[in-house]
Amino acid sequence: MLMDRIALLLVIVGALNWGSVGMFRFDLVAWLFGSQAALGSRIIYTVIALAGLWCVSLLFRSREERHEVM
């Protein structure tokens, strides 16, 4: 399903951003939008969080259902 792939891509982007925060103290999203408190950053963080919640549903789908959709 397209939504599954988009959500997974956003979760990967979020994971890479958190990895850069942990290893280099560099927050790419905050850098792009000015700060962590900037509206753009908050929107991106929220969209990535929603994608993460969507990906939780992947854990509870049967294998056949996942392959049927893709």
C-alpha cells in the first residue's frame, strides 16, 4: 500500500535525523527550519510521529495481508 511505504520512508528519515542528533548533535529538521520550536519543524516532527504510529499497524497485520496490498 502506498501509505505504508510513505510512512516507512518518513520513519526512516526520522530515525536518521535522531541518529544525527545522537552522534553529531545536529538536528537537520531544526537546521532547515530555524529551530526546534519553529512551526515548520513542529509540523515535520508531528508528521513523522504520525507515520511512526501508522507503522505500528504493520506489526499487527498478517503476512498475507501485507503482500496482498503490495
